[in-house]
Amino acid sequence: MPTYTNRNEVPVYEKWNLADIYTSISKWEDDYQLIEKLAVQLKGYDEKIQNGSSLYQYLQQREVLSFHLNKVYAYAMLLVDENTRETHAQSLLERAKQLSVKVSSSTSFFMPYLLSLDEPTLKRFIDEEEKLDYFAEDLWESFRYKKHVLSKEKEELISQLGEALSVPSHTFGMINNADIKFGEVTNDQGEGVELTRGMYAKLIEDENRDKRKEAYKAYYRPYLQLRNSIASTLSGAIKNNVTLAKIRQYPSALEKALFGDKVPREVYENLIQTTKKNIAPLHRYTCIRKDKLKLQEIRQYDMSVPLVSGVKQEISYEEAYETMCKALAPLGQEYIEILKEFKDHCYIDVRETPGKRSGAYNLGVYGVHPFILLNHQDDLDSLFTLVHECGHGVHSRLSSEHQPQITARYSIFVAEVASTVNEVLLINYLLNQEKDNDVRNHLLNHFIDQFKGTFFTQVMFAEFELITHELSEKGIPLNVEVFNQTYEKLFREYNGDEIVFDDEVKFGWSRIPHFYRPFYVYKYATGFASAIHLATKILEGDQDTLHAYLEFLKSGSSDYPLELLKKTGVDLTTPNPIENTLKKFEELVEEFSKL
């Protein structure tokens, strides 16, 4: 696997091309100034919208502004993520954030104004201006928020606080991506080398237990050292969520988070309760892992090492891409052609370099194309990550292509469906292609671990979020001790009593960026459950499901997420998808235990 000391060493065809958004910084500046002018113009509509024509003009100009603001923000964010240590990129992103706050402030009058109208008046506006049909559904949807929108003055005040409210998340991001140094671990030559996240992902799966332990201790050391600072940022983020929920008169922070997608609280609670009722196979898998590793005691740094030794695969990026296209062939030729376009036209940033943002993501930019960030390590995990993020990418591409701007962006609730369907198709393909029993067993083990990470771990995180927000709602101060106690208790409940605890385990909360996006992680689990159903049907050759799924990918946010999923045959308002998913996990563990 190639390693790079700086970004300039990476081949051009393995880096995304931000010129697809702006060919120069001056073009970015032009749009920045345009947005500032449009924001002033929009502010001028305050108390001037009196008929259908002026309402349409305001909404149309706001959509134009939104189009350009999305590009300005995306460009700056992607530039920072190429190298989080680069100060010029950071300054562009700060300016984009400030601009976003200005725009929010200049348009904050609109929602209170809209909700001050009675329904007959809004209907009259829509009837007298034919072009308002484009915005009509969105306007009526806004009336759902009537109880939660404040006066014009209060809304403007909250919008001006937007930048301040984002400080906890921003601070954690800088700590996690720019400031944290993991120290040294020992390489195969006995030399000390600086640990990176990519290196950690490989070492924690190393067959040498001493190497795993050394990497684990080195990885967690800075989080333990910074525990009070990180606890402060997380506590601040949670308090912000709770306070905003109270100000906007939601029953709780959870219900505020669920309101936009029209997801009943019962869906969230049912996910946790159903999972915990069926947790026994996960505990059994921990015991199987301990037995197969022939350990007297099993610890957290033993939970990722493959259980079938000697078959660790090295998979180059080129090979991974080719495998992905073959594995996803059941989704049809149109889907595969889009995947080839992603690679040929440099939509993907492939390699880990110093300062580059960790992890992986897809960012759809309407009117341009998706941008995918990877930190590819030429291994099986990286193959799955590629397939996962390209699922998001195709979803973004198809929704943007088939939906107008107003409904092109799909809800986060359905986002993980597309990525996980791809993962299930991939594991099915790999298992079908592989003749070597050891490799097949290794793949099955890998899928069980993926299942655990994408489903069980996310449900545990979801319960952690629920508990900590409820503590804050009761006025209980959140600090290191509270976070540790909550996390340790949940970790034991989900993973069983076999694991011997190192002190680092209870600090697991300190390294999770998703906790700064409130009540997001449960969507991984509901998305995974939905994907298990859809992928199973597609692999069985069910053409109706395949057609419904491809239509789903083109649907953006044209309906509420639960309704979009129902059209594919998945009903998350019932426990059935979760129960079926847990049954599938039990079958996998049973099959693996017999190997």
C-alpha cells in the first residue's frame, strides 16, 4: 500500500477535483459577494410580502441564494478536509459559516410571518400565483411547525447565535482532527513510528496481541488526557440541544430531532427495546470470539482481530473498485455506469495524508456532483467503506438528477439504506465467489463484525444519547464521571460480562464525532434493518423490489422517510424489520459457530 508524506505525492486520479465547484478562489469570492447581496435583498421582503406574486419572488430568490451558499460552504469544507492544518482553508470555512449565519438572520423573519397567516390566506396566495405550485407542498409542510416557531425578533436572535451554538462541535472537530497526536507504536523493524488512525485500524486487527494492546493504549491515551476538555464540549452540545428544544416547546430534545422526519418516538424506543430483548446472540458471539482466540480473558482490543488467521487480504484500490462493480451488478447497468463515472471523473479523494480529515463520507453538491472522501488502506475494511460511500454517492446523484432542488436532498433517516444495501450485496458476492473455506470463514466473520458495528454499536450509541439528554433535561450536570458511568453500563449490557475491562473502555464516548449531531446514529441501525430486507429481496430476483428500490434512490425528500420506505415494502413503525434483522444476526452467529 502506498504511503504519502504530503498531498502533492498522491496521483491526480486519486484526488477529487474541487475545480468542478469553483475553478478559482476568485470565483468563490464572486459567489460569496452575490450571496451577501441576495441576503440583503431577502431581508428587504420583511413586512413586504402581501400577495402571491411577492411570496413567489421571495421564495425563488431564496432558492437561488441557497444554491450558491451550498456551493460556497461545500467548497470551503472540502478544502479544509483535504488538510485540516491549512489555515487559509480554515479561514474560508469560517467565512462561509459567518455568511450562513448572516443568511439565516436575514431570512429569520419569514417563518414567523408565514405562520402568522391563516390557511385561507395562504391558499389564496397559491391560487393567484401559478408559479407557487412549485413551493406549495413545502409551504403547507411549514404549518406543522407552527407551535414551535417563535416571534420574528426571537427567531432572528436564535439565528444570530447559530455560530456560537456550533462551537462545541467545532471545538471537538479541531481537537479530534487537527490537535490530537497519538504518540508512537513499534513497527515490524522495532522502530517507534507515529500512530495514525489508518494505522490504528490495521493494528487493532493484527494477530499479534501485544501489537493490538500497544495500539489500543496509544490510541486512547490522548482522549484520556483531554477527557475534561472533551466532556465539556460534549456537555455543551447536549445542553444546546436541550435548551433549543425547550425554547421551541418540544416535549424533549429527542422529539425535536424526530419531528422533521415525522418519526414517532416509539420507532426510536422500539429499536432500543427490541435490540436489548434479543441481545443474547451478541453475547454468544463474544464467547465464541474468546474461544476461537484461545484467550484466558478477552479485552476490548481483542474484539476486532479476525478470527480466521492467515487469510488477511490485501486489496488494492483498483481491485476494490472492480470488485464493487461486479458485486453491485444486481442493481442494473445504469447503476454500474454511474459508479464508473465516479472514478473516471475524480469524484473520490482516496488516500490518507497528514492532516487530512479522518474517516469517510459522501457530500452531494446539487448542480455539481457527489464528492466522496476516503482514507483507503488497501484492505477488506476499505473495500466495504468504498462500497458504503458509493451507495451514498449514487443516492445523491440519482436524487439530484430526478428531483428539483427543493426535494433533491434526501433525509439522513434514509441515507444509510443505500449504503448498507451495497454492503450486503458485496458480502453475498464475495462469499459466492470464494472457494477457499478459510477465506469464506474470514468473510463471514467480517460480516458479523460489520453487522455488530453498524447495528448493535449504533443502537448502544443511540441509548447513550437518549440517557445523557434526559439527564440534562432533569438538570443533572454532565461531566467525565457521568459520561463514563453511563457508557460503561451500556457497554456491559450490550457486549456481555465476558469482556475484562481496561480503563479505556469507559472513555469510548470521548471519541465519537456523531454525538455532536444529536440523535443521528440510530438511523444507521434502522437503515441497516431496512437494507437487510431490500438486499435479500433483490438477491432473490424480486424485480418489483428492485424497481421500487431504484425509484426510492431517485425520490430525494419527495415524501416523509417512513413513507418512502413503505413503498419499498419496509414498515419501521412495526417491530418486524428489527426482529428480522436480529434473527439474521442469530443465524450468522449460529453458522459461524459451526465452522
